[in-house]
Amino acid sequence: MTGTIYYLCPDFAPPSAGTRRLYRHVFHLNRLGFNAAILHRKRGFVLSWHGYKVPVLWLEDSPKVQREDVLVFPEGMAALMKQTKDLPCLRIAIALNWAYIYINLPMGEDWKDYGITRAITPSPLIKDFLEWSMGLKVTLIGNYVDTTRYHYDPKRKKNRICYTARKDLPGAILNSIFSKREEIAGKYDWIRLEDMEEEEYARHLVESRIFLAASTQEGMPTSILEAMASGCLVLGFSGIGGNDYMVGSGRNRNCILVENGNLPKLGKALESLLSDLERDEGAYDAMLKNGIETASRFRDLEKEGESLRDFFLSLGVTPRADSHDPILGAVS
């Protein structure tokens, strides 16, 4: 069947890895010859900061969903899953953060109650969690880190500590604490990565020496992988989902891993890191190299596209007859 694949996307304006991923999936699908579009709520709302130009429609315009179409719901849109459960089209979920899955559901209900029996995710942890908790069939979709934008250039590194603060506050709290430390204050600039176009965000990572991983709830820790690719020394929490990629000890150590949510320990670990770097700038070169190698596993954009193509083909959704698949060649 050649239907349209609609990715529902929240009307959330600030830059986030989650909404960027939804747009990128739709970009892939159109590039591969499928009919696909982003579906926002409010007419005229579009996200453009990430650079992916894709078809966008709006629920306010009441688009006519056909039987051969597919609706893809992010985990935060459980209410809309429920409201649309009687639509005859295929309906699947995309899960990007384990913490949002059940917090958006009434107690005693899950996605299968809303007619959803398939899900996709880039996170092995989320895949395992959904298969265990809901009995869903879950498919892993590839992940992508843009290593042309996020890359290591030692000449550009400055004494900067960067952190995100949209989900959790530890980065901002430590910024406040360390600003009072006379022996440290002034030696490092602190950069709060918030409400930035992606080009500016990437520039700060490329120029920063340290990235504080301050989120306690992550599925696929995109910000951590981008920081590693940019040659930042990563210090902080795994967010649980980061445990699939973050190695805190041994020959393959790629970060300084702190017990999830342990702010006191995070502060002391940062203090130790700064002291070590003052004594020896190259003290963490091996860890830095391992981090760059970890992120390099996700630099192939085509792999993400291939996994999406294979998933939707498995559902019986086919590209347009006149399309040309840049991976497979002509589609017959």
C-alpha cells in the first residue's frame, strides 16, 4: 500500500533532539520515496531551526486520514493515541524517553489499549522496557550524530564547561556553586546550552573542554554523543538510557560516570577533574579518544534511513511507484 506516513509532533518551539529526530525521520522517508509528513496541532506551526525541510500539515485543518495511512505517535501524545483509537489506519508509537511513557498514561492503561501494537525507538533500553511492560513488538531504528557539525578540533578548545538545563537543574546549580570558588572561578567559562539554533549549539560544544551530562532521564542520550563527537570530556549522569553507551571505567572508559541524580558526587567529581587538568592537560586524553570513537559509530546517516525504510516496508507500506531510492536504486 502507498499511503502517507504522518509523524505527529508536539508544538514545542525550543530546540530539542526529540523534535529534530521526528523531522529527520520524515526527511529520510521522503528522500526514500515514501509519502510522509509532520503533523502539528496549530495551523502554521513549523520547526525550522534544525534545517530539515519536510512537508508539514496541521490537525486544526482536519486532514483526512485514509485506511492505507500510518500515524506515528511520540510517547508524550498518549491522549491523542486514545482519541484516535477507532481510526482504521495503522497506528504505531515512537519512544524516545523511557520516563515519559507511563507518566502520560492513566493508571492501568497502556498503548495496546489504544490499538497500538508496534513501536520504534533508537534506544535498546526503551525497546526492552516496552517489550517487557506492554508486550509490544518494538523495532530499533538507527541513530545519527552529524560529525561534520559535531567534531573535534583541538585548536578551537577553550576553558569552557557547557551544560543543558531544559530537563534538569544540576548544571545550573553547579555553575552557581563554582562561581563562589575563588580558586576555580574565572578559570572556566560556563555555557548554558538553551534556546539556540543548532549551528550555535554545535559551536559551543566544539569549543568547550567539558560537557556536564546533567539529565537523569534519557533514552538515546543524543546530547552526550554529540559532546563526545565534539571532543568534550563528558562528566555526569547516564540518565539510565545512557548506560548503553557510556563507559565509566576500564580501558574503554569514555566518560566520568556519576551515580544517576547524585548532585553532591557530581560536584566533587567536577572539582577533581578540574584539578587533574590543571596538573596535566593531557590526563584524560585516552578517555577523550574513546568518547570520539563511541560517537563515530553513529556518523552514517544512511543507516538510519535504511532502518526506517526496512521497518515501514515490513508494515506493507511502499514507496511511490515513480520514486528512486538513493540506497536501493529505482523502486519498481
